Amino acid sequence: MRDIRDNTVIQVEITNACHLSCANCTRFVGHHKSPFFMDLDTVRKAIDSLEGFPGRVGMMGGEPTLHPKFREICAIYREMIPDRRRREFWTAGYKWNDFKDDILATFDEDRIAFNNHTQFDGKHQPLLVGADEMIEDKALMWSLIDNCWVQRQWSASITPKGAFFCEIAAARSHLFDGPMGYPIERGWWDKTPAQFRDQVEWACPGCSAPIPMGAYSDGRGGLDGPTTDVVSPKNLIALLKAGSPKARRGQVEIVTEKPTAVQIKAHQEKWSPSHFRPFEAHTPKDYDRPDGSK
């Protein structure tokens, strides 16, 4: 695992609400009884806590533009992060035309990750298949966890529950009423893997990000109808206990077959879980061509 300070960006997750319902969503949209909306004081506190962090500061959801104070949050980013090249934004384009001026006043186009799910059937790595259920060799399980692609390629996160070494760990804590994150204060991000091992040991054994698996359709964000999430038995029990609307409706596919060490090694050779679509997009115009190319 890498030090948190080596992240290229740390996300401030202002909400986990979304107008879409992707299969195998990284924020487990559809499983929450109610979403959170970060208050403005916590937004300020989150940005201030990243004083001295050498990377960039992201704004993410869910869908950030669903936040009722989205425009005020954009203004806070402009005020507290004078260098606009240090600001990043993730959106599925909800009411893009309504918010376009605020977004482009705050973020450079190449610092916007745009995915409206309208053209392509994206691919998602399932995240609710517990590694501790699927991998009997615990030395192998911990080896996979310690080399997890999410922790190496994606981001640490700040949510209303605190600061987390991994965005998926943060989402799991909200979904399953897990432990609070680290206090949102300056320097929390200057941690080594040994120092955030407490969060690793709580979050990672129940997650399938480190397991080499096949990619599953995101269901175009639910635009084509109800979506189904891939889960393991223990996670299904936890979802039902948490009151997950999606699990209670039966929108789950239960996985019980355990991969062997040989199968895991073979799958690793062609596994690219972070490549969820065949092109890059920053604004709606990047979807103009039928093949999504620029």
C-alpha cells in the first residue's frame, strides 16, 4: 500500500446521493436508507485539513450537484483553494446546463471527470463480495489487500464521518454503520500504511476490490431498468440488517464459488479493473461522436 500523502487527489465527498443507480456502484447507491449531505462548515474543515497536502482536492459524490448548497460549495473551493489546478470534480452531468457556469468557474475542463452513462455500458468491479469469504488462504488474501488497485490508483476520502485512507472504506463505513474516520484536522493525511492499519483491518476483508474478478455491467446507471449488485452471503446479511432497499427488493446476485490460488493468478494477468469505459470525458461534448472519441 502507498502512503496517503502519495495520493494524487483526496476526495471531499459532499453527498452520497445520486440520480442514477449503477450496478456495483462504488458508493453503494441504492443500498442507503437515506443519503448524507455534508454541511458547509464540514466542507471548509475538510479543505482546511488538506493544508500542506501535495496533491489535489476533489469534489465528489454520489452526484455532487444534488447537494442543495452546491453553488455555495463551489464558491468555498474557489475561496480556499486559490490554485484552480489543485481542484478536481466528478459528475454524471446532472442538470449540467443549470450548473455549467458554476462548474467551469471553479474547475478546469481537464480536471473534470464526466460520465453520464448514456452511451456506453460501463464495467464495474464488484465491491460487495467479501475477500474473507472468498479466499480461504488468508496469507494470499492479505497479500491481495496490501496490493489493492483501489488504494494504489484511486483516492483517500473525507466524508461527514471523518477521513479515510480509501474511498471504498469510507463508503463501507456509511453503508454498514462502521467506525468513524480519523478526525478532520490538519495532517491526518500524513499517514503510512502501518499507521492506517486499523481502517484496513476493519474495511478490507469485507471488500472485493482486491480480488481479481470479471467486470460487470453498470447497467447504464439504471437508465435501462433496475440494476443488480453482486454480493457474498455475509455482505447480503449485513445489507439486510442495514435496511438496504435494493437488497430487500432482491436486486442482488449472490456469489458463493471460491476462486483457487491458480485461478486468481491466471485472472490477474488480464485484469484491468480501473478501465471502466473506452474513452475519457470531461464535459458533454466529449460524448458527441458515436464512438465516444474526441
